[in-house]
Amino acid sequence: MNLTGQRVVIMGGSSGIGLATAGMLVDAGAQVIIAGRSQGKIDAAIARLGERRKQSEQGMQGTQITGAAVDATSRPQLDAFFQACGPFQHLVIAVSGAAGAGAFPDLALDDLRYGFEAKFWAQVSIAQASLATLQRNGSLTFITAASSRNSNPETAGLAAINGALDAMIPPLANELRPLRVNAVSPGVIETPWWDRVPEEFRNTYFAQTAATVPVGRVGQPEDVAHAIVFLIQNSFMTGIIIDCDGGARVK
């Protein structure tokens, strides 16, 4: 599918997987609208994407890059944002949170509730609010996580958050048809999400992960972005969850 002139909204598009996806869509000629909480990060991401656009001959054809600061946990802000966007063809929901992990006997349930607010409820609210202007011949792509179908210790809370999102994909694809509804489920990906973790722990964990997954490395944002863009472009796929985890589920 040629994306030239098509409008794509990326919620959580100022860094990590969302920003990598925006870059690939710029290369494909799409009109990209990124949203996130920080206006400073949005401005920096737009500048970076603008430089990428200048270097892409295909991206020069009709590509526009805009953005706005939006709190994904605020339904009034989401409604106003999508009203301002007007009609668009594709939505990528890359917002996430960091709460909800930890050993179950000691897991603070308030943290788990916050984890649901920051990711599950935020993604669901975004999806619902978008329906006012998201064109029904387009696509909606959620970003969940491999924790939903793994059995790693101390990830029960994360599994619950992401598993709840995964469970919604097939029925939403059926209910919202012909709008295509899919998800990408990443494994361990080296993104700014990990900046909150002490560097020594992060490096050790990445090394351990690389040693155990079949591909022999942790993922990069571009790995997941490829899968997202594929789902946007392939108009014969809906109700699908693509695992992008380096084979962690089969190790």
C-alpha cells in the first residue's frame, strides 16, 4: 500500500517505538501527526523527523509532520485533540507506563492500578476517542507487550495489563469492521523506557536476554516499527497480534 498523502496519528510518538514508526512512515510519504505529554519532546521529535524527511526522496512527496502535547489519561484532552486532527486513516497507540512489575507477594496494588491507568485505560480511551474521526477504511494498531503471554516471574501485573489489551483485539476487529484492528507485542526493546532502570542492572538484563533469545540480541525500536508499518500497509490483516520478541516465547 502506498501511504503517500495518508494521515497517520501516533500516540506516544515522541520517542522509542512511536518515533521509530513515525520515521518509517515519513519515508513512506505519509502525513504524520505525533502526540505525547511533553511539548519539548514533541518539538524535538518533529525536528528530527523533518531532517529525515529532507533525506528521503519518497518522503518529500506530500509528507507533513505535525504534533501536539496531549495527556492520554485525560478524555477531554483526547476528544479535543482528535477533533482538531480531523479525518485520518491510521492510528498507532504507543503510550505506555512503567508501573505494575514486581514480586507478587509484595506487589503494591496501588502501583498496579496506576499501571492500568497509564497503559490499559489510556490506550482504550485513545481508541474510543479516535473513532469520531478515524476513517473506517483504515487501521488501528495497539502496542502491547510480550509479558502478556510469557511466564516470567515478577511480571504478573504487567501480564494482566497487556493481556487485557490483547484480549480486546479480536472482538474489536469484528465489531469495528471494516476498520482493521491489530496489535504488536514487543519483547525486550532498547528504548528510553529503560532509562529509569539503573544502568548496571539494565546492561546485565540486556546481556542475559540476548544470551537466551534465539536471535541473540535485544530488540531495537525499528524492529517493532517494521511490524507496525506492515500492519498499516497490509489491508488484508485484522484481529492479529504480531509477536516481535526475538523468539523469546519459544526459547
